Amino acid sequence: MDDETGSTASRPLRALLPWLGAAAAIAGIVGVVFQVIEWAGSRATPTAKPSAGASPTVATPAAKANGDEQFVQAGQCVRNAGDAASVVYKIAPCDRGTWRVLARIEQVVVDEAQADAVCEAQAPGFIDYHYSNWTKRSDYLDVVFCVAPA
């Protein structure tokens, strides 16, 4: 006859079930930790490479914001803390040697000609521009800064 309380063979299995549940929970937590580490590593700042024929302050879209770029708004002044090949905008007091941001335009930009046209349409009198895409994914907007000397 079968005993309804369980046989002696099933007791070790029942004792093992809570440990298996704990091991599955720990494995899930470790998996999440590794995903977060991988995500954080993918957000590292690569070096922006200059485009062929680009002006000194124009760089190809970077994968992450450099300097204060993600916080720069129209009307503020910026200084290039990088070099001609790797623009790094830092917010600065308007003074000699700084650029006033005439417009900050968030839209997809595929090349320098389009960035130039966007600035021409939305910031008459601009002298130069810089555009950034702070992610590696193409479904994120670029940010175009139309600037003129302060």
C-alpha cells in the first residue's frame, strides 16, 4: 500500500527542493548583474573620428556625450575642451574664444550636409555646427548644435 505522507525515498528530494529554488534565484540575480555590467561597458566613450573635409569643430557622431554636451541649451556659451578631431563642449561663461549656441536641434542627422541645412533653417547667422549621437543605436536622435562666436 502507498503511504499518503510520502515514502522514505521522496524525503531527500523534498529536502532538496528549497535548495534548488535558492540556487535558481541566485543564478537569476547573477544573470542580471552580468547584463548590467555588459550594458555599462557598452556605454563607454569612444573617440570621435573627424569626417573627411570636416571643419575643425565638426566630428562624426560620437557614441556618448562628451563634456557637458548633453546639458547644453540654446543661448549658452561653450568652449571646445578637446581638439579639432575630438570636439568636447564644456559650458563656459560667454567670453572671447567661446561659442554661443544659437540652436540645439534634436533630430536624426545622417551627414554634414544635412546638419548644415538644419542649422541654416533654424539658426540663421550660425557660423559652425557640431553634431552628436550619444548612443551607438541608430534609432536615437542626434543633437545638432548651431554655434557662432560669442
